[in-house]
Amino acid sequence: MTEFQIALTLAVFGTVILVIAVDLVDMAVAALLGVSALLAVGILDSTDVMAGIDSASGPLLLLAGGMIVAQTLGSTGIFDRISSVYLRATRGSGKRFLLLLIALVAPLCALLPNATTVVLLAPVIVRVAKALDIDIVKPLILTAIVSNSAGLLTLVGDPATFIVGHAIGMSFGEYIKRVSLGGLLSIVTVAALMPLLMRDIWRIRRDVPAAPEARPLERPGFAIVSVALLLGMIALFIFGEDLPTRIVPPETAFIAGSIALLAISAVHVNSVDNVIRELDWRTLIFLACTFCLVQAVTKTGLLQTLSLQFYEWFGANLKVVSMNLLAGVGLLSSVLANTPVVAASITMVKGYLVAAEVVPEAALAHGFADWPLATLPVFVAMMFAGTLGGNATLIGAAANLAAIGVGARNGAKVTFMTWLRYGVPMTIAQLLVSALYVFALFVVLA
């Protein structure tokens, strides 16, 4: 690439971010126009677009499959019952409402992709918030932040975390052993900050309205099949990679979504056309286009240059590199979709580790898994930076986009500036706690 092409690529990238930040153009349209501009001037071609979409295929399959399973569960009427139980359990207390929100969202996010959990549970939270006369915007923001944070509890909880773990060959069990405690600390940080950031809701006292009588399940057999499908998907997330025919989480979500469509079609609870039409295509298109934009940045060679620059700045000091990754990747993940940022950062970090002679050049090849234990905190720092950095803005993570979609369907618009008010303080606090955890990990592994 020429210097002019590099400057133009960065200008288009920055413009897409800016117009989304000031709410000038819908985020999906902005991303589409950004990719179109780079195609028009020849910086991207069809091969690059296909490479970007290929990179995005794993997260997109996770999201799309999860959305279909969520719609299947939503059509059973189970969540009407959960709403009634949740409402009664709050006893009219805003404090209990917020704490129960964490208790409801976090466990499911440990075993399902976080955006899927938001699609499943956000309507429940909206119903309870409306019953307690609480503005739904703040609970929706909190739902996304909790889901992103809880996504660090397991390897499959967040697409960004999965991408890093998959790149270094980390198993589900090893993740639990090395990383999950950091995810738990992130959730504790959210709970600790709620009395400050959401004090108006925290102090609310309401008379609990009478919960509507839960309707009997019209199709109990279909409800049982739907729950069994969810449990089967979770089981494959955990054990699928250990089967003789290895099934990775994106493939699991695709299989589960296909079976869900078959069940819907067989029972005639909904039409397949409606299910596909109601997928959050806005989010899926935005993520796919963002991966294409990152592909353009990768073509500039800046990531490779940054790998060498990291070595010149920090040598083989992995602790300092990890802290800088927490800050840098965290910042980028707040202004871009975190999943493609993490995907690009892996290339940079692997290049740095080769330059620092920590690993051989073979580590740049796909499928290399012989990573020294001393490098693990570096990759863990990337996981935390990407996942928690996505909490800062409404475009930072797929779960945020899913929450915005639920808000829009309920007549509540979540603006960029409103999200910043809660997302930035939460992200800063969580990244500081994560820095302590990564440093402790270095000490333990040493």
C-alpha cells in the first residue's frame, strides 16, 4: 500500500467511528458505507471482503444460531413465568431488582454467548422494569455490561474471549482453571459500582404490582424440546471439542439453530420466514462489515510494524506488554466492535512474541499450540481488554447491540452519550481490577 492509501484507510475507519459516535448515521449503514468506500477506491477487493467475512464467520455463527434458539425458547411462554418470579422476588426494591438482574444474567452468560443471553433475558428485565415503573434504558445497559463481564467466566461466554482461546489452543478446563476467577472479579466490580452509578434505581421502593397469572403452556412438549435443545447446546459448548468428531462452539450454535428451525416448522408455532426475518440483521451486518474494515487495516502492514515497535519499546518484558495491551486493546474495543479488534490484535501479539524470541516463527502459523506458560498472561490480558473494553460504548460488543435492539423494540432509544455515562466508569474500574489479576497470574505462573 502507498502512504496515501494507508492514510485513506485510516481516515475511512475513523470516519465510520465518528459518525456512529455522534449518531449521525445508523451504525450498520455507516459500516456498509465504509466498506463500500474502500472497495470503490480499490483498497479492498472481493478477496479481502471474503477474507474478512471468513474471519467473522465464527462469531456470526455463534450469534445467529443463538438468536434462533432464543426465539424458539421465547415462543414457549417460559419467560413469562420467569418474569413473574423475578417481579415478586424484587419486593419492590430497586436494590433487589439490580442484584437479581446480575444473578439472572451472569450464570447463563457463562454457558451461552453473551449476546444470545441478552436476546433471551432482556425482554424479561424490560417487563419487570416497566412493572416497577423504572426507565428501561439503564437496566438494558446494565444487562449488556453484566453479560460481557460474565462472558469471561468460561471460554464460550464471549466471542472475543473464544477467539483468543481458540488461537492458542486453550481448552475449556484450562480456561476455568486460569481465567474464570478474573471474570468473577469483573462481576463483583459491577455489583460494587451499582450503588454509585445507578443510585436512583438502587434507592427505589415500590409497591409490588400483582403479577399477572401465568398462562398454562400451550405446547408443553415443544417447551420441553426447546429446553432440551438449549441444554444440548450448552453440553456441546463444554464437551464438543473433546468428541471424536470435534465440534467447536460456532458449529454447535449453527447445529442448534438448524434443529430449532426444524422444531418450529414441525410444530407450526411460527413460520421459518418470520424467525429468519426477526434475526438482528443490523448487528450481524455491522459485525461483518467491521471485520472487513479491520482486514483493510491489516493490509496496511501497520499491525506488523506495531509488533516490531512493541519489541523496540518493551523488549521481552511480558508484564509491561500485558499492561499496555490491557490499555490499548481495551481502548480500541470501546470504539470498535471488540471481536474484530481482538482478532487483529492476535496477529500483532504473535508477531511481537516471535520478534522477542519467546516463541519460534512457527507460532505465526495457524494451529500452533506449543505456547510457553509464561505467555499465557499476555493472552489473558487480551481477553480481558477486548471483552471489558467493549463495555465502554454502545458499539463495543455484540451484547450491547442486542440490548439496543431490545430497547428500540420497546420504544426506548439508547444514545451513545447515555451509554458512555455508565460504560466508561465501569470499564475503567474493571480494567484496573483485571490488571491486578494479570499481574498476579504472572507471579503464580512464575
